[in-house]
Amino acid sequence: MGNARQKRLNGRHAYVDGIRYVMPINSWNASAIVAVFPCDWNAARNILPEGDIHPFKLWRKALLVVTVLDYRETDIGSYIEYSIGIACTKGAKPAPRLLPGLFLKWFGTGQYVVDLPVSTEISTKGGKGIWGMPKHQAPLDYVEGAKWISAQYDLDGQMVTRLDVRRPKKSRLPVKASAVNYCMFRGMIYRSFINFAGKVGFHLFKRGSARFVLGPHPRADILRSLKIEEDPLFACYLPSFNGVLDDYFDCWFVTTSEPPAAPLSEGLESTFPLGYGEDRPPPPARDPGFNPDED
């Protein structure tokens, strides 16, 4: 698993921003849910920064990708990561329809991360300060029920979003894949890479196989602007997988046609106060009417 560089570095040590790593930077026995929903392409275009990153186009729609990972064993302890992104391509102009789904490397197909709450401080410090990921600490949960696997994201005592994925009948299909994340930090786009392997169960074009619920918190307003469709194109559950976050990443300036009036994103000042805590905030306040063991 992982590329040749990661295999060559296996067992070597790194000490970056006060965090110790034993290479590769991996996770074990993690669990995840993923769902992909069609949304408005023009609205997605307005969210992505100017430059080389463009929304993936499926006919006339963009794709919202929601991935929640329960990292149970990592170099920096256990934590939950709740990724909300827009499928995207890299190039001087938007890519043709559909083709980036087949020729991933040619079109730089990946996701632009819009929001990335995590449950621990050390994950925020490492992910943001090293890889440029827009992480921030928030109350999160990850509930594996008999009928649904569900994850909720709260802030300031209010729900931001909740993702529910219907438990597939079987989750035995072996999968080995890579993913590309594009994130904005310090006025630059950071591109990072993750490899993972495990077993998966999935739903394809199945109505009611996943639900993405937006809460009243203002942080969900940017997602409301996307006009997200109710039914997913794809949803899956990985009950157990291993992952490797590549220590290699690249980045470049975000440029605009006019001088920006303010910083385009958070800068290094947002990482200076962060420590190395592994404690989690109290879990989100769940709707008592939701039961993950019932339809």
C-alpha cells in the first residue's frame, strides 16, 4: 500500500511542527462513510477560488462529496474527521463533462475541501499547519447503527450538518484507491494525497441510501447556496480500512483578477496558538427522534 516513496521511508522518523511521526503517516482499523450528491454547478464555481481549480461537471451538475472518517488508531491518536468538499479538476480551464471521472491523473481529479472539522486539537494543528487543510476543532460523532451509519457536526450548540448512510447488506468488496485533496490556506492551494485499502459496501443511484441534513447554524449557509439534491448518486460504508497520508504535497498561489481587499483565507496566525491536545469536545446534541437502528 502507498507509493514507492512511502515504502522507501518506512520506519524513518520525522519531527514537524512539534509533532513526531514514524513513517509512513498511516492509520489502522479506521471506519468511514461517503456520500456524493448532485448540486448546482454555478454555485459550486462561486465557492471555489479563482485559478486552476474547477468544479467537476456531471452533465450540468457539480458534485458535493461528504466523507466522515473515524480514525481509531493513528500517529496522533484517535479522532473524527468530517470532510465536506466539491469534486473538482485542475487545469487552465474547466474540464469536459464526465471524462475526468475516467482519466483522474490527466485532469487532476479530486475534491476541493470547503469545510473540515475534526475532533482534536492536534489533528487541527498538523492538518492545517503542515498540509494546509482547513481544519478546525468541533463537536463531532460517528454512530454505527443496525440500519444507519450516522455522523453529526455541531458548532456553538447548533447542528451544522448530519450525514446518514444506510448500512449496506454486505461490506465485503475489497477496495484499494487513492484520493486527492485541494485546500486553501495562507492564500495558496495545497494539494495532498491519501491512499487507502479495506472492504466496502455501497449503494449506486439508490434513492434513500443517504441523507445530508443541513442544520440552522450559519456555517451551513454556504452549503444551502449549492441547492444540493436530496438523493445521492453514490454512498458507501467502509467498516474497516487502513490509510496512508502522503508526506509529499505541493502548493501554489491563488491569484485574482483584481487586488484582493482582504486575505483570501486563514494564515499562519491561526496555527500559532494551537497545542497538541487529544481531548474531544462533548458530542453533538442529537435529535431524539433519530434512531440509527430503525428505518
